[in-house]
Amino acid sequence: MPITANDPTRKSWLEVPTDSDFPIQNIPFGVFLTKDDVVTIGTRIGDFAIDLGALQQLNYFEGIDLTDDMFMQDTLNDFISDGKKTWRLVRNRIADIFDATNAELRDNEKHRETVIFKIEEVEMQLPVLIGDYTDFYSSREHATNVGKMFRDPENALLPNWLHIPVGYHGRSSTIVPSGIPVHRPMGQTLPNGETTPVFGPSRLVDFELETAFITTDANIMGENIPVHEAEDYIFGMVLLNDWSARDIQKWEYVPLGPFLAKNFASSISPWIVTMDALEPFRTKGPQQEPMPLPYLQEKGKKTFDINLEVSLQPENAEPTVISKSNFKYMYWSMSQQLAHHTSNGCRVNSGDMMGSGTISGPTPDSFGSMLELTWGGKNPITLSDGTERKFINDGDTVIMKGFCTKENVRIGFGEVSSKLLPPFFRK
């Protein structure tokens, strides 16, 4: 079935700013609270939020096999469970409804008032009920930088890194949408030169520039997903700020890996950009040497050219861009990550989220964390207000953006923006 929604010549009868992340060729999916306090599944074109529940009630999806309440729910899980054919049919239909040449909704003022909201009139929610969350460690540049800082610089990568997409299971309960502030975590750390740990606020809170993909129901327990089929089970992508407490991490991660240093908060962008929307931006990833084992071998363009940017904004000051990277630098692809994840028969469900791991590029200005940008705090960053940062201060807001461009079409994710608050103390 062709992806007619991607036609680069298509225009919408809704006004779309020229630099918008959300032209009619995007059609992401999300969940929002309307000004009437109704939670609905929706999409976005330009600066308009579109109520898909209302569209369904008005029979605009007639002919597509959907349950009666498919878009009148508070998560996308059921829609995602319906699979790739349904996703494509719905996205193509939305593109047709809002095409500049289609007068059906455009000229029906009563329907428009029910379906279309200004983006500032809605409150974005978490788009899926995330049952499980896995975070990978798939940027060779990031893994090398961290290895140089924490271990032997001559042997920065551990022996297994070039053979498997390394990952760990995170905590889905503390994943929040953009705009929700995050508290500085408390934890156990070992101060420099000491032999006895202390408990208190983390002093080295960091961001990690990541993306994440959302899965559909992929397999039953005991069944693996072949690498060449893996993309069929990926619904779409979001931006991910995987907050990290580096001093807690340093003390606790041996021998079992990340725990409280990572699971206190992870922030995601609220609109899921579908794999269909990203299709025009495919590109080849890095050469993999040595050749992966057969179950991870793949050919062709298996990654995507997604420009990424991080800004740091102190309270009452302008943001400063501190990193520019690209998703195409990732050594292990999403298909390889999902194939490896299920290679032992691990079950993957609708709404599960898989983090890419920190996305760092080859140059210092493309590193995806404060840990790397300041090289462990040795090289502070100067912000536009003249202040310096080694790590993130209370009151700072971290803003991540991502977009693709080709043939005068820009497909973006919007942003994930979250403010760091002081530690929470129960009174």
C-alpha cells in the first residue's frame, strides 16, 4: 500500500508556517486534553491540534476497519496494536481530509469547530501507556568517550560492545511528557578521596540526548523477531531526554549497571512521528566492523538523517544551543536493537519504549551529554548570560529538538523541554 501522505507537493488548507515541524506530510500521533477537559487521541498540522476522536464520530474514517472508540481513548496503545496496515490507512486518510483540494471538512464550519483546536488550547499528555522501557547504549562515540573517562583510554570500548547492542531495563513509571519539571534526585555517592559513601542531593545531574521508538505487539514469549522484519513492529519515534545523575551512577553501576542514577526521570516529546513519515529520510549508518553475527546482519539504508539539537536555558535567561548531533551516527540500528532484544524470546508489547542511548557525534560540539561536553566538568560551558555550567543547575531548562529536511519538506518532532527543580523533601 503506497504512503500517499508523504507526497512532497501536497498542501493543506490549514495554515502551516514555513519552518513548522508539522506539515501535512508529517501527521504524528499524540494524546491531548482539550479546553473542554476531554482527553482524546489526535494529530497535528502546523499550529493546530486535530481531534481524531471527533473525526471518527463524524464518520471521516468510514471504510477503515476501526473499533468504535479507537480514538476516544487516553492512550494510543490499542491503535498501535492494530498494526502497520491500519496506521498507514489512517494517516493517508488524514492527509486526504486536510488536503488543500478537499472541501468536505474545510467548508463545514460546524465540523471544524468540533475537530480543530489551536495548539495552545490543548494540554499534551503521555501518548502511550508504557509497559516496559529499555535503554540502549548504541553510540560508538559516546561509549568511547565514557570509556576514556571512566576506564582505560586505550581500551575504551568493552570487548562485547562491537558485537551486541548493549542495553538495560529502565523504569517506565517515571517517564513524563515535555513540560513536566523534574526534581534533582537524592542518592548515595562516594565523594572524591573518601572510602565511605554519603547520602544527599546529586551534584552532577546531566541530560542524555536520545530518541526512542515505540513498538506494537511484536511476538509471543519464546519467539524472536528477525532483523529484516523488525521495522514492521516499530510504530514511530519520539525525542528522549534520559536524565542522569553521574555521581550516583559512578558509585552504583558496578557490577550490575544503571539503577537509581537513571530511573528518577525520563522526558519525551509528546508527538510520535511515524516510521512512514520518516521513510524519505533513510540513510546508511556507520560501517560495522567486525561483521555482526548473522541474526544482526542487515543491508541497505537502515537509519535516518535526523538533525538533533540541545539548548540549556537558565531561569529568566535566553537558551544557549550547546550541542548539535544527528541520529545517523548511531552504530546499532533500531532494527538490530529490537532483533537483539527479542533474540532470547523476550516478549515485546504495544506501547513499549526503546531508548537509543546517548547520541554523540564525532566532534566535541556534537556530544550528547554534559559529561562529554565538559569532559567530566573539566571544561565548563559558557552560556549566553555569561554564566558557566559543568552540569545542570536547579532552575535550568533542557530543550531538545529534532527534524529532517528533504525536497523542501521538513518533518520534525517539536521539542522535549523540562526544567530541573531542587530536591523534593516531604514535609
